[in-house]
Amino acid sequence: MSWTDERVDMLRKLWTDGLSASQVAAELGGVTRNAVIGKVHRLGLSGRAKNPQLSASRQKRSTGRGASTYAKAGRPRNPSGNGSSANNFARQPPIVDLPKPVSLRIDLLQLNDVTCKWPEGDPQDAKFSFCGNKTRENDPYCEYHCRLAYQPAAERRSRAKPQMPQIRISPLPVIG
């Protein structure tokens, strides 16, 4: 797609009429929202009108084209059609009970590549130590502390790999 003079003029008109970048892209066809934003920036166009007064036909056309352009681009669409992703958050990973490991209470000089570096206690206290259990591969903590430290990936990123199950932590008496 090339930016012809006619398409640039149409972009300028639609932008000054107050349409969003997505709506402009839908009206022009064959161009993405980001391409519109880039062109607007390169042209140095000022901000849009605050309250666009669009005719019902223009709104209907831009919505219709936007949905088809969006689908053609290979992006997932929300089947409910309401633009809400609330259903995506209804699915929760299974909760797995994982017992807290017994701390080996190692000091800073005993840490190495395969010891859990989870701090325990107040660093200014003489009893301060680290977990010391075997770490998970390529992580600084053991399995238990990794699950505490790292939150599950956001829904949009978690589609690429399986989501880590949540853990339920049961309180244990403090030994010491």
C-alpha cells in the first residue's frame, strides 16, 4: 500500500473530523491503525476535534470495515462482539498445593548458582539467611519461591506457553 495524494488528503480530512486512528484505517482500507498513526505523525497533523459529529452511515461503514480489516489481519476477534475481554479472565489456572521447603539457612558466602537466593528475615539481623534449596533451572529461586516471586503471565502473553498453576501456601510454625 502506498500513500497517494488522494489517500493523504482523505487521511487529513478524516483526522481533522475527529476520527480515531482505527476508524481512519477502516475508512481508508488496506492500512493498519499504526500506519495511520505513523503517517499522522510524519505529516505533523495536530490533534483531532474533541467531539466528532459523525453521521450514522459513516459510523456504520467504519465499524463494518474495521471488523473485516481486523479479521483479515489475522488478529483474534472477541466472539461476543462487545469488545470486552472479561470472559478471558474467568479461566483461572488450577491451584496446586506446594509445601514450603525447609530452609537450609545459608549465609551470603554459601550462595552459588544452584542455591535458592530467597532472603529470610531482616538483613540487619544476625539470624538473616537465604533458603538454600536447589534452584529451578535458569532461575534464582527454588520451585516454591519461584511461584511466590513470579506472577503468572498476562492473558495476552500466556497464550504462547502453558500457564503456571497457582499455589496455596499453608502457614507453618516458625522454628527458631
